[in-house]
Amino acid sequence: MSEQDRAPKPYGDVAYADPKNGKYPINTKEKAKAAWSYINMPKNAAQYPMNGVTLAEVKNRIMAACKKFGVAVSESNAAHFAPELDVVRSGEGVALGPAVDGSLGTLNGRFSEFGRWYRVSSWLEGDFMERVQPGATMDTIRDDLPGMRVLFDHGMDRQIGNKVLGPIASLEEKQDGPHYEVPLFDTSYNRDLLPGLKAGVYGASMRMRVLADSWDDEPLRSEANPDGIPERTITRMRVPEFGPVTFPANPGATSGVRSATDEFYARLAEADAPAFADAARACGMTFEDFTGRLAARSGPGREHGVQPGHGRTSLTTTAALRDRAWRMRRQPDDWR
């Protein structure tokens, strides 16, 4: 048996861009696109040469596979091909308004700000600038509102879990973004949140699936984008849930918005490894591909510079986490 035949094959007996090390499957269009995105991330490229395999060899195989599938790739457009999965954006504020109809108070806020550039620096997503175009949430408000949920800490808090905080009484696009009003249920878990909500110490976060976007691969340097990295404009999204979170943004972040995708999936990985592996496979990866790297980025005081305690796992039921992971998987009929 050859050394290549003995290499681990996490996706089975399929074509790999790095067959010797069993990395970067390229047997489908989506996997080839994801492979191009990941191999062009500096942290991944820096692993080569690996066991006699060079970076150029891996890139050449990925480019050949993309060409076979009719996908035009270049060094500058790799960010386009991040895997299709839910992503998390945090940083907006949330306020507690007067109580109505027996509620404990009304959450008021905006889960996205139109037109503002912020930087996404994520092991899962890549490194690029991003903004949301006005109108990007119109479809999800019209089509998905009955299924949207308002959760605390994305349903991963140890005590509250994925209990709903309240109904969405109002959600509409305004000039600066989508604004919501959520009267809080009179429950013990909401009463536990009241002091922090009244003091204004929580921020807001949303989970979304990007359905349509546009890219500028080689933008000019600007005040918003001093490094001239690729720029993405989101033109349509689906939002399954949003709500208050404990640590919404990096300390000192100028835009006030950041990607919290790595932390989200790291917490899911720690809480329920099978559920996380299921979500990972849905975007063409394996559990082993990035659990260590996610932990390194999402733990207290690590690469994202988040405050102590953020990124720690809050356990909920296995069934709830499995259901959440399933919903994050690519559903061609439901999510397009």
C-alpha cells in the first residue's frame, strides 16, 4: 500500500488537492470553491510545505478542479468562496423600553446598520470588509418573520438555553437598518436579564445566512479600508434569530461590529461535538480541520481579543443543539 493510500481520508475515497495528507477535497463544485477559499487564508497556506507537498501543488490542483466545474478563480477572489453556512454579526445596541400588555418591558434595537463598513477577520469566513446594503433584509422580514426567534446569547446560555425572550411585535426596515420591538415575556429567566438590560450593559447580535452579495476584489485603499482588502456588500440575507448578548464587540473596535462566527461554532463544538461535526460536513470540512483553531480564536483573551469569559460553552440540551446544527446546514429548497 502506498503512502498516499494510507493517508487519512475524512471525506472518503474522493479527489483531494493534497492527497498525501488527505486535505482539501475537490470532488464537487462546492468543495473545490471552499478549498480555494481556505488554501488562500495565510494561516492555512503557512502549513506548507507539508510532508513533501508544496503549496503550489495544492493550489494548482484546486485551480484545475475549479476550472473543470466552470468556476473562475484568482488569488484575489478567494474570499468569495467561503463555505455556505450561517454567520454571526455582533455589536449593535439594545435598549429596554416601557412595559406593555403585561410584559416586563420592550426590547428596542436594530440588528444591522446599513452602509457601514466593518472588518470580518474569521478563520471560517476569511478576511475582508463587509457592509449591508439597504433593502437586504426586506425579503427575510416579509417571508421569515413567523419563524424568527429572539434568544439570549444565541440560545447557548447555561440557564436560559434556547427559550424565547418574547414575540416580535414589530420589525421593519428604516433608513439606517432593520428595527425591532420585542415585548419580554413575564418569566423568571427574563427577570434575571432585567437588571443588565436596564443598565444597558448588553449588546445585540444576529445570525444570518447571506443569500446574495457583490464583491470588489481589488478596492482602492480608503479610510474605511486602509489595507485595501476585498470588499463585500450583502444585498440579501435570511435572519433566523437575533437578540441580546453579553459581549457584542471587540474592545476598541472602531466600527462597533464584528464577526462572531468563530466563537459561535467553537461553542457548539464544545457543547456537542457530533452536532458540530454535522454542521462542518455540510460546508465541506471535518471536525478535525478546525476545532483546535477555533478554540484558539474564541477562548478568553485570545486572537479576537474578546473579554474574559466570552466563547465559553453554555450547555443546553443535546436535542436542541442538534436541531440548531441541522438548521445551519445548507438547505437548497428552504434557504434559497
